[in-house]
Amino acid sequence: MHTENQRSVTRLALGVTGVFALGLFLGWPLAIIGAVFTALFLQAPAALPLAAFGKLFVFSIGLMFTSFLLSSIFSPYPVVFLILVAIGIILSFIWSVSGAGVLPGVIALMGALMIPNLVLQSQDLALVLVYWIPLNLLFAGFVSTLMFVLIPAAPQTAPQKKAATSPDFDSHRRIVRMSLVTVPFAMAFFISGASALLVLFFVALLSQQLAAMPAAGKTVAKAMLTANLLGAAVSIICYEINVIAPVILTPVLLCFFFCLTLGALGKSKVPLAAAAGSAITTALIVYGGSVAPFSDEADVKSITRVLQVASAAFFVIIAYVVVDEFWPEKEPQATQ
């Protein structure tokens, strides 16, 4: 493997495992979300500038409190509440596509989906989420910046910078496509009374990852399905190892190993390489979301989590294929 790729994989594995391990040892709320944030930061080619991170942190605080207040005020009015959720999702996509990027888009979607869902269950728990999402983001940003300092990345070339800042897509069509996929899922989730917050977080990630892939619908669907199956398979293997060695160091070592392995896979030239990055986030959500506290129900929790995430993935991916059939990424050229 190329030296720069080795550094990138090592940076990713150490950073994500560090956040994952501290979350387990200290038992802080939503630590898995912090680990996923770290993975997203460290899959970037360079560290996020401090000024940009500061704006992102302030944005996350303001967004979470605004979402909490609006959700609390309008929760007694179901129709208005659902309309506001739909508007929040669409605004999140507009924010993301306008140049904010994937991670700000994910945070905006978390505010539009997770906070309102938890307000319906418990305002006290929702307030915990309001505080801990920005705090996990802050910690993930600190660890990511530290990893880029300890293991520096090679300077980006001019073509790489241009590719990162010059999106080649119709922003209006992409917003419509993302909304047509995600809004129906959110409406079904809220109306059914579902309460699996990590599934909403997973959908927020998946919708952004789908939008970022330039290939045609069926090709993207196949790639994302492969990524999620790979992540779920890694999670199931990790659970089985936990059964054999049920100590707190086991998940830490497993996290390091699967980040290292999937990170190396992502830098390789095998067909599964494109699925590796998404597989890491899927494995973190599925495995990490159920790994603590250790109990006799660990297997049941793992199976439930896999089924929840798999159901969400199938819904979103199938919806994406349908939308792509009738509203493709690029408008068909008129025939002469």
C-alpha cells in the first residue's frame, strides 16, 4: 500500500478507536455518534480548518436548540408537526447541497429528524440529545485535528482542491431527489411511532452518501447495499467474538481491527473498495449502538439493530432507485 494511504488508514483507525474506547470507558451519551463523526472527519483528505470547525460547532448548537423549541411547541399538533419535520429535512438538503458539505448536512438532518422524534417520547431525553450531539461533535473534531497533527496528510494538489470545490451536478434536481427519498421514510417512521434514534441517524448518513455518489441509480443502489451488508456482516462477527470474550477491551480491539481492515480495503483497488467507507459507519452504528452495557441480551440487541438498519437501508435504497428512474440526477438530453 502507498505510504500516504497507510498514514490515512492508521489515522482513521486510531482516531475512531480512541473516541469509541473513551465513550465505552466513560459511558457518555451518544458516544457512537461521536465515533461516526470522527470517521467522517478522518476520511477527508485534510483536517477541517479550525475556523470552519468553530462555525460547524456553533451551527450545531443553534440548530439543536431551535429544533427542540419548535418541536416542543408544535408536538401537540400532529399535522403541523409533520409538516415542520418535512420542511426541516428539505432545508437540511438545501444547506448541504449549497456547499456546506456532507457532515453539516448530516448534522442538520439529525436536528430535523432525531430531536423531533425524541421530543414526542420525552422532552427531558430530547434535551440530553440537544447538549450531547454538539459535545460529541466537539470531541470528534478535537480528536480528528489531533490525529492530523500527529499523522500529517500530504498537501492537496490543485486538481484535488478544484474537484472538491467544483460540484458537477444540478443542485435543484439533487435536492428534489434527496427529499423524495427521505421525506416519505421520515413520515412513515413518525406516524408508525418508531423510536430507534440510531436508525434515523443511519438514514441521515445514507441519504448524504447516496447523493454524493455520481453513478446511475442501480449502480449506486448496488454499491450502497454491498456497503451495508458488509458493515452488518462485520457487526455480526464482532458480536460473536464478544460472546467468546465478554470484556470491555474486546470491542475496543475489534473497533480498531475493523477500522484498519475496512480502511485498507477502501484504499485498495478491489471491487469492494468503494463500499468500505460506508461499511465503517454502518458497523459503528450497528455494533457500537448495542455493545454496551454487556448483558445476556447482547445477541438479541444485535439482531434487532441489524434488522432495523437493514429495513431502513432497503427502504431508502429502493426509494432511491425508483426516484432515479423518474427523476434522474441529470436531465435526459432531448433527442434530435
